[in-house]
Amino acid sequence: MMQNVHLAPETDEDDLYSGYNDYNPTYDTEELENDTGFQQAVRTSHGRRPPITAKIPSTAVTRPIATGYGSKTSLMSSRGRPVTGAIQDGVTRPMTAVRAAGFTKAALRGSAFDPLGQSRGPAPPLETKNEDSPEEKIRQLEKKVNELVEESCIANSCGDLKLALEKAKDAGRKERVLVRQREQVTTPENINLDLTYSVLFNLASQYSANEMYAEALNTYQVIVKNKLFSNSGRLKVNMGNIYLKQRNYSKAIKFYRMALDQIPSVHKEMRIKIMQNIGVTFIKTGQYSDAINSLEHIMSMAPNLKAGFNLILSYFAIGDREKMKKAFQKLIAVPLEIDDDDKYISPSDDPHTNLVIEAIKNDHLRQMERERKAMAEKYIMTAAKLIAPVIETSFAVGYDWCVEVVKASQYVELANDLEINKAITYLRQKDFNQAVDTLKMFEKKDSRVKSAAATNLSFLYYLENEFAQASSYADLAVNSDRYNPSALTNKGNTIFANGDYEKAAEFYKEALRNDSSCTEALYNIGLTYKKLSRLEEALECFLKLHAILRNSAEVLYQIANVYELMEDPNQAIEWLMQLISVVPTDSKALSKLGELYDSEGDKSQAFQYYYESYRYFPSNIEVIEWLGAYYIDTQFCEKAIQYFERASLIQPTQVKWQLMVASCFRRSGNYQKALDTYKDIHRKFPENVDCLRFLIRLCTDIGLKEVQEYVTKLKRLERMKEIREQRIKSGRDGSGSSRGKREGSAGSDSGQSSSAGSKGERLSARLRALPGTNEPYESSSNREIDASYVDPLGPQIERPRTAARKRTDEDDFADEELGDDLLPE
């Protein structure tokens, strides 16, 4: 067995440095060509023989190593010990300290030294998943349920509530299938309760968002009653919120209290919010004492703005003045917990610091701070305006107390706004002098407050048509704050009132450059362009304004009016239809629609809108005139009578409406009623020539003896008319003045007697006794209805041309309504 083991020659053990210069021929690559063993391994399969089994005692460790000279020697230790792992005297020496280098016991069984495992070849392919296995199906289904829940939440955040609900329902169906499959494969303890909870909670939330409150409550009940879900009792807050939306306040309070009982005291913030909900619900039910108890506890534990404001409302409801003052002081003292504005001002010229400040000046945190501060100011201003009139003997004293409290707090800048609101309160009470005096106190304040006060003063004087004062204060407001869009708008209004439309447009444009959301300036510049006949630009302004104010009746009317001026009646009708969808009871808009349909020849549609306009405003003479003429044209004279009778009530001094009533009786064949009506008209207006002519013709046809009396009266009136005309003509020829010409033309046009007061010295006593032209029997002018009643039995009356008269800017309900700015209260 030891025949292949050769001991190394003995050396001098005392020489520690021996052997360093010895040359090992094993690593001599230059003599490999002379190495017969190496050449034989290269040419044949000698080097690729299979490993020797463990039964053969010789191993790779005991094989002699061929040297560069062809000799074979066995390895021995320097002290003559057998090599580690060698077999000596039938005993195998254990392998020690060689496993880290890749040596294992396999070497004893004839395996080759391969620490990197290169002889094993490539790694076997990964084991493919069996997609048909139940575990894999359950895993995929669970993944799909999670994806549906996420998609539902994303759809809700994007505002697509319907899609969110569909996704939530689909997730619920798939989750139930998942539970059944898990029960078949595994034990019930392995069911994913977290997934079930998330699916049910999301479904209930989507039901609530879609206002399907009954379904949401049922889903919440399923979660709450399941004892496996931990902390599910907190969802009773959501159930209470649903009952609050349904105005079921008693159940809302019940569920809020149940949720409050199940939340531990360590969660103070959650408990405070629930108590705040309870307080708000008590306010809605009118139980102010209970609400005060809840809100007082909140203000003592964790004061906040909403609770403080609701506490003031509760004390205001019960009328406790002193408690209102204390609650207002508590509201003022609520900390905002935001940084000062000085933080965003660079203290040095360090570019790195400046970049950081610029980055945080308008980030999300800064925006949140602004919103919180704006909300606090809104609550304080609203509370002050609410309690100021009631906490003292007069609202002025109450405002003064609120101003003093605010000045002593962190909201010093709100004191000036409260003073301006005090002036606005004077305006509501019609005390304009006090309002003006209060606003004039701000002329010596800082620029922002001075600009706001001057803007309001300009607005007041503009409403009183004192354009000089309005312009003066508008200039003061603009000089105090050139970037105040309200001041620029008021300045443009004063110039607009003076007729300088181009200059007014410049001020409106500057206001828009300073604040693109200033709708008043945009509306006014549209009116200005319309005045300048720049209809395309006016239409563009009003369309932009319509994109901002979707349901503004004034804007819709202006667009329709511009299209009408551009001679596009179809577009005008379309925009008027949108207008009446916003204000369906506007009689002016309905009559305008009727006018446009009438001009297009659609009488039925015109009648429909004229009739609707008459229903909402039965005193519009133009609408009454059109409806009466429409019924006469359609041979329904009996229906026209009621409209002309109403017109005679509205204008009792206009004889034409009563003549129209009599004519309708005559056309309908009721001659006796017509005769009685004509006689009544003659008694009221004895000098009316047309009435006498109708009476003569009607009495002649009926054969009454009164005809001669009426003929005599008619001849006398005609002679008096001739005498009057001659006297007027002679007076005009004698005077030659413009005043005489005006009087003569008026007398000849009207066909009636001239004014007795203006010509009394030149007329005889008989003419002086006649009524003047302003008396009730005055015939209609050329602009009115053409009442040519010549032949009572002849052709029909000519239909009134109501569409010929276009609606002027004075008639329009919004044409000249300039958007004068008053600062918001």
C-alpha cells in the first residue's frame, strides 16, 4: 500500500531558510514538449479517464506527480509525515482545514478536484410553475382582487364615481369566489381577512360616494358585526355620517356615541373629531345646550377653529351676549401653528439660501399654510359680523369691541377689514352718510386699506350718479394701489359713463392684466366693444366670460344680443334658449324669443313664447299688443278682447285700446255690445272723432235714430278742427320763430287741439275750453299701433308691426349693467 509513497530526503532542520532557491520543475512550461505524460494526455483520452472507485486504494492524492524531467515522485511532508488524507496502515487520516479550499471526502472516492463545480455542466432549468394548481389559481385571483380595489380607489379620486362603484362590486364578487376556493383547498384559518376587510370597506365607501346610502349601511353592518375584524367599531363613525346626510340626526348621534365608546382614550384626536360631529349634529337638531357642552369640552382640551366658530353660533342661537364675547376671544386665541412670513424673506445674498427660499415660497406646505390662514380669517370675520350687532346696544359699538379684540391678537390686519364691513353695514341700513364718513377715515391709513376704502367710495358715488366724485375716489384708489383690479374697473366705469369708450376699455384691459379672473372688467369691456360696434371682439369677450360663468343670465343674454346685432337670428335663438333654461321666468327673454321667431315667420313658436312672457308678466304692453293682433289675424276676436281690456286697464288714458275692444265685439258679430262700448268711449272721450265715426256707421246699419245726433257732433268737431288748424297756421306764419314752428307741427301731426296752457292767449274762449293734446282722447302717434278705423264693416284692421321696433339698450335688462366692484363682505 505504501509503495507509491516516497519520503522526502532529510534536510538540515536547523536551516530555517533552506529551500527558497530550489527550483520546482512542475511549473516549467518550456519543457512540456519533453514531458511524455503530458503529451500522452493531450494526444489520447488518458487525462479523461473516469474516476476510480473507492474500492481501489490508490487515489489522486497518492498518484505520483510527473515532473518536468519525466520522473514520478510521491508527496510527503517536510518532516516525513504522510500527506493529509493519505491511507497509512489501513487507517485514513482525517481531512482537516481544507474544506474552505474546496476539498471534500469525495476526493477519497476518486473524484477530481473541482472547487468551482465546472465539471457538473450547466445548471438545470428552473422548475416551471403549474398554472393549473389550486394554489396558483388562488394566488392569481387574490392579485386580481387587489388590482380591482386599487382601480376603484383611483377612479374615485379622479371623480368617476360610477366606474369606481363598478370596480368595487367586481372586486367583491371575485373576493367571494376566492374565499370559496380557499375553503376547499386550505383550512378556514388561512383565509385572508385583511383582503376581505379592504374589499368590503371600499365597497361601502363607493356606495356612500354614489349616494346609495342604504347599500352603504348594509355593507358597513356586515363589517361591524364580524368579530374577526379588529377595530371595526370605528366604522360606526362613517355610519353616523351617512345618517347625518339623511337628516336622521337621532341615529347619527347614537352611532357617533357608540363609536366614541369603542375608541380608547389614547386616540385623543379621533375622539375630539367625533365629539365635534356630535356637537354639529346637536346644532342641526336645535339642541344648543347639548352642543355647547360638547364644544366647550373640545375648546378646553384641543381648541380648533371649527369648534370655536360653532360654539359662537350656539351662544348666538340662545342669545347669551357674555358667552358670545368669551367664545369670540377663545376663537381669536386658537393657535394657527404656521410659520411667519419672515421665514420666506432672504436674510442675506447667499445664492444657495435664496434658491432654497424660492423653492419653498410656493410649495405645497406653503399653500396649506395660506389656506389655513385664510380659513381662520374667514371664521373670525364671519363671527364678528354675526355677533357685532347683538353683543352691545348698537352694532357700531359691537363692531368697535370686535375691532379692539382683533387688534390685540395675532390677526391685527383684520381690524381694518372689520371697519370696512362696518361701513357696508351702514349701507345695508340705508345710512349712506355714516358709510361715507366711515370709509373716509381710511384716507390716512396704509395704501392697501386706503385703496379698498376709496374703491367702495367710488362705487357709492357712482350709484348716486355723482360721476365727478366717483372719478376722484377711483383715482385715489388707483394711486394707492395700481394693481387693484376693482379700482381700475371703477375708474373705467366713470369714464364709460362720460362716453369715452376707448379710454374706458384701456382701464378694463389693465384690470384684466392685473387679475385675469376679474369678471367685472371682462364683462364691461364686452359692453364697451359693443358700444364701439366692434361686435366680433365683444362676442369674444362674452364667450370667454361664459367659459368662466357658465350659468350667468347676463352673459347669455349679451351673447344672444350680439348675434342678433350681427344678423344671425339662429344663433341668437340658440343662446336665448340657454338663457331661459337658466331663468325660465324671465319675461323679457321670452318676449325676445317670440320676437325673433316672429321675424323668422314662425308664428306658432312666436305665439308660444309671447304667451309664456304674458303669463309671467301680464303688464307688458308690447306683448299684449302682439297677442291681441295674433288672435285677430287668426279670426279669434273673442280671445283678443281680454288682452285689449287689460291694455286699457294699464293705459286708461289711451283710447285706442278701448276702440280695439269695441272693434273685436263688432268683428265677432256682437253689434249691441260693440254699440254699448262705443257709447261708453264717447262718454269718456267726447272729442274723439274716430269713435263718433264708428257710432254713426254702426247706428246707420242698425237703423237707430241717434245717428243724426252723432252726425251733428261730428260736423261740429270737424269745424272746430278746421278753426284750430287755421289759428295755428296764422300763428306760425306771424311769429316765424322756431317755437312757433314746433307748436304748429305738433298740432298738425297730432290731429287734435294744441295745449291750452301754451296757446291760451291766441285761442278763443271756445277753443280754450277744449282739452289739450295731453288729454285722454289723444290719438296714437305714428310709433304706436295703426288704429285706422275708417270703415267698420270693411276689411280687417291692419296687424300691428311689433317686430319693427327693435329692443334698445335701455330696454335690455343687462345692457348697461356695469360690473361695479364692491369688496366682498
